[in-house]
Amino acid sequence: MFVTSSEYEKVVTSILEEEEELFVAVAFWGCGADSIINRRSAKTVKLICNLASGATNPDVIGALRGKQGVCLKQHDRLHAKVFVGSKRALVGSANLSSNGLNLEGAEISGWEEAGLVTTDAKEIGAIKKWFDAMWRESREIKDFELEDARRKWKERRATRVNISSSSSSSRGFSLAELSLEEISDRRIYLVIYRNQLSDEAVKEYGKYQKQQTGQPLDKSAEPPPVYEGWPELPKDAQLIDVYYGPRGGLRCFGVYTRTYDIKFKYSEGSQGHLAVCRKDNQIMGYPFGHEEELKFAKDLCPCIEEIWNSDLAVGDNLGKYIQLADVVQICRRPHSKR
């Protein structure tokens, strides 16, 4: 029997719940997959995953390790998605998460999956033989391997492909339309500041620009892509730049990534620091241009005070930064000040 995305979850669930003895070789495991295995109650199951790739959620594997009735191994080259019992087997394209598909939570929307279910005894025997060979090649999971997988998982989650943006590339970035699932774990921050660059900072950046381009700084243009006295701003991250004026007005100047540090001395002798940035034109594949800047500031305005005063915002009364995922959660609270 051929199954598609609309039937896949139902078939996976029924096999997991009904088969007395089950063998599962699924490369990548996402959030909630352990709860699916827990439905088997006291029934035994042998599981093979691909942990070393960094595409499996290590918290799921950690929850399954040592669980009664679960025998778990890893195989570094596994890419298959196979469920086989004594009566039925499913060979398909989908990895495991809480809804039977891949990635995390609602992120799987947009993926089209397919699989083939068989009840043929000869085919089931061949699949079991293949599984036994994979099991012999697999190894037990050590504690240090689980820790290494957590590091890899965090890195991959921060740079994962955004399915929504690829299916609707014409839509610009929108705070109001952003889902928590697609923004979770990404190194994207809102940077809010209330003061302007000092004259000495602008002068130092002007020297840097002339060295790089041979051109003097155009002081009539937008503020230079630089942050003054803020060396702790996240690196290897995208920074959405917002000026928060003394009367509560907001202006978004775009999205930036840190590229270079300038150290200098102020005229009175103290040390100065400039975090030089490049301006990006996309976030997660979504265009982020002038129209998106205006819309972002408008969407942010009703909850900016709550964001600024949040314990999650890092900084002082001149400037703070906060993960965009936390911003989204704050803006969607029913008690947010509007």
C-alpha cells in the first residue's frame, strides 16, 4: 500500500502501537519522537538512529536511552526510514518527530512525504535481514557522543533551512507572521539603542571606511553600520537594528552581521570599541528591505516598552539586545501593552 503525507502519521502510529515486536531504523529524530515510542507501553523495540550527523535531537535520544524495553544504537551512515514488525513494514521518506514527520514541530508543513507499506511475509523477511545487518554495524551511544551531538544540533538548528520562505519567496520578513517554530534556536537578535554615535566614533569609522574603500564617509546617509562601546553584542548572528527614541518612537535601520572590531582611544584617554557590521538583505530567506524595516518598527511599537523592560533583554539604559524568539513570544502575550 502506497501512503502519502496525509496518511503517514496514522500508519506510523498504528505500526508502533500494534506490533508486538518492532524494529525501527530512522536516521533523524525530532522533538516529541520519544513520546511516540512511549505509546508502545511494555512492548520491546530496537531502534537505530544517526546521532553523529547533528540532524537528530539529542534530547529525544537521551530520553530513550535506558528506557525499559528500548534497545538503542547509532549508525553514522544511516539515512533510511524503516519500521518493521512481524506483520507489517513501512519503508518511507519521513524521519520521526511528534507528528511522524521531520524537522521540529510545525516546521514540517510544506514537506511532502511518501512510503510503502507491505504485509508480504517474504518482503518483511528481507527487511528484517537488512535491519539485522544494520544492527550489527551499529554501536551503543556513549555519554560524550550525546554531548557532542548536542553541540552539533545547536549549530544546525541555528542555520537550518526555512521551508516557509522558500515556498513564498515573494513575501518579505514580517514579525506579525513569524511562527515560533521557524524562529526558535536561531541566532537572530533585536538590538535596541537610545543614543547616537559620538563624533569620535563616527570619525574613527570614517578612517576605517577610507582605508577599505578609498572614499570618505557620507555623513548625510543613514547611520554607519557600527555599534559603539558594545563589544558583547552577539557574533555570528544577525542583528535587527532599532533606534528607540526618547519619546517612544521607533526606527528600524535594517539587519546586520558583525564583521570587524575597531579599538581606539577617546580624546580624554579612555579605550573605545566599535563593532563594524555589514548590512544584510535577508533574514531566514525572507527579503528585508526598506518596506520591511518600516513594517517591523510598526509591528514592534505596541510592545517595545515590555521588550525593553524584559529580564531577557541584556544591556543597560542606553542599549539592549534580546533574541528574536523571545521578542515574538512577548509580542504575542495577551497582556502585552497595546
